[in-house]
Amino acid sequence: MESLPPRKIKASYGVRYAGTLPPYARAAFNSGQAFIERGLYAEAKDAFLRALNIQRDFFDCYYWLALLSNDPIERREYLTKVIAHSPNHGEALRELMLLDGKLTQTQADALANPYLEPEKRQATSAVKTTTKNIRCPNCGSYRMTVDDVTGLPYCDSCGYIGEKQTQTGGTESSLFAALLQRRSQSVLWEVGERLLGCDSCGAERTIPNNKLTDYCPYCGSTHVVLHDVLSSFSQPDKLIPFTITRQQAGENIKSQLNTRLAKMRRWLDNTTVERATLEGHFLPYWVFDTTVQVRRSVIYVEVEQDDWGNYHRRTQRYATEEFTELMDDVLVCAVTSPHKSLTDKLGKYELDKAVDYQPDQITKNPAQIYKIDFDRASLEARSIVSRAMREKHGEILAGNGQVQSVSASATDMQFQLILMPVWIATLYEEDGDVRSALVNGQTGTVVFGKSQKPPR
């Protein structure tokens, strides 16, 4: 007896293959769809395999073979081939997420509706939170942290040194798959405050929605937020340790304040710093890697000389060039404070120095939960990519080519959430103004904000 596919399949003669298909390959594909309409699934499989023998990258056939297969391993193999050829193939991604248990069948069916969007709701009270209470396994002290240089956990109280945690290498997430999973949720919760219960002394208190770490004011224990009951945020994927010490950050700020330009400013305005605060923080960044499809319009012109020796410029032809670029490590800061005008100037981070995130790593310097979600950040990343491609490929070509326009479309985006080290300073000036300064905790780059009067 012929085995039936996992669920009822409706035939479709449309294809997404962008290239030129040989007539026999298209005919075999159409035959497969006709067999599906008649319920002849074995014959349909044979037809799709015939089409693949003619055109090996005809990925539409792999998708239908996956739907017809009862073997999970075989289905995964077919779906992976589809996504390798067409990373934004929504149906194949949906099937793969269903196979991985990331979607239920009800959610997968609902995603067939292109207008499906989750309902956004605001939590009306503090949301219960699960945390990790960081303690020394040897003496129980709360003074447990991870050394930035060695990566080893250690205790400031008893001197205990733990084993270095194994790095898994981390994985990037597909933006398209993440957006699909986001759409499958019935409700997206926006949280104002979270309720944190201390399992050391039993005290409960509310904390702001942007805090990933907090200290119990009653017993001094350190808590790292893991998740809340509404699953309103995701944990970081990686973290870059501090390599610039607090002392070095302070010296870098002082050095920038003593430049000739800074001294000239003090002649016009009393910007002399009277006192300052300096604290280390981990700020969340969305980091995107993407394939970019670039389209460039060029006019090729030639210069001709007439009989009287005069040169004339004559348009020869128009041309449209299309090519693919790769752009990695596009950073989008995921918080609104410090302001974007400062965080954008901190410069690049060496992302190859990032390590897998562990809650123990952020006990010494607090971390923030992202305020800007990945979907909103991806729009900014696309804008950054488009601007970079226009600058790179909008230059005048060598010879007789003049670029008229450049357009770029980011496709197949992958992303991670990485905590970046930043020293945040508040400078109090003699004239009463307050000024902020940021120091890149990996490179030492200093960025100053504008002097402002403190709020009353």
C-alpha cells in the first residue's frame, strides 16, 4: 500500500526558481503536481526526481519532496536544500521550524495568513521573574565573578577559582525565521517592571524593565535575570569582556579633555571638570550579517574629435549591473540610553573576541536588557547596509563609466545579541553643567556628549 504524506497536500503549479528552466524539467514538475491532484504520491515523487535529474538546483522540487516524505530525516534534508538555495523561502522555513518543534501545527497553519500579526499588550503590574543567584560553590559568598582576562570564575572572599566554561561557538539566527516565529505568537507583551524575589533572604522588590542584573539591598546577593513568566525578552548570545580597565578609561577621558581643542573651548566656556563618576556597563547590541543584492545603473560615454579638432562627449549606452556582496558585523545598539548619537560613535568592536554568554560574567559590571527589539533593529541595519553599498559602488568608474544610481537590498540576514563593554562617565563641570562621556571597553575610544544644565 502506498504511504500517505504526513498531511493533506494541495497542488500548486507556481515555481520560485528564478533561472531559466529546461522545458523537460518544467514538464516533469507539472506532472508531479497533476499526480498530487489525483492522490498518486509515489508517481509525484518520481516526477519531481526526474525534474531534479534535469535541473539539479530546481529547489521547488525539493520542497514538494519534503511535503511528500514521511521520514523526518529525509524531510529535513530536502528542506535544508531548499533554504540553501532560497534562504527566505517562507513555506520551507515554516516546515523546518515545525519539524524542529519551534512551531505547533496550529501556529504553522495560522502563518499561511499573510496578515497575521500578534496582539501587543502592556502588562499592568510587575511581572514575576526567574533569576540566577550567583554564589561561590566553596564558601557561599556573593562576591563571585568571572575574570575578564582569564575567563575563569573566581571568588573575592575565599579565593576559589572555578573551571573555565566550555565555549559552544554560538549560533546566529535567521532573521526571516525569527520574524516567522514572532508572527506565530498570539500576544507580544510589553513589560514595565519585573518582580524579583531573592532566594537568599526571601525579600521581593520590583526592578526596571531594562535591568539584566541587580543586587538585593537586604542581603547583598547578586541576581541575573534569566526570563520572566511572559517570555518578554531573549537572553544574550555572546559577550565581549572588558579589556580597558577603569583606570585606563579615566586616563583616556582626561587625555581627551586636555587636547588643544578642549583647552580652547574652556576659554569660551568654563568646562573644567570638578568631579566625575565612572561605571562599567554591558550594553546590548544586535549584530547582523547579510547577503546584499546590489543593482547599479551606469552610463558609458565616449569622447569623439570632429574635423576641426574639437572634442565632443556623446552618450554611448546605458547598462545595469547586478552583483552580490557580503556585509558582516553591522552593529545596532539596542538601548535608548545612552543616546544613539553617542553609542554610534564608539567605533567597531573586535567580535572575534566575543565569548558565549554566561550569567556569571555580568556580576562585576551590570548589563541592560534591550529596549529595541531585533525586528526594529533590522530596519536600521538595512539602512546602514544600503548606505554603505551606495558609498562603495557609487564612485566614478575608471574609464568612461559614470554611475547614475545604486540600490541595495539586504537578503538572508543572520543576527545575534551581543553584550558590549562600555565605560559610562558623568562629568560635573565647575559652571554647573553636566556632560556624559562613553569609553569603548575594548578599544578605549572616547565619545563626549554635550554639556547641559542638570534637570531641576
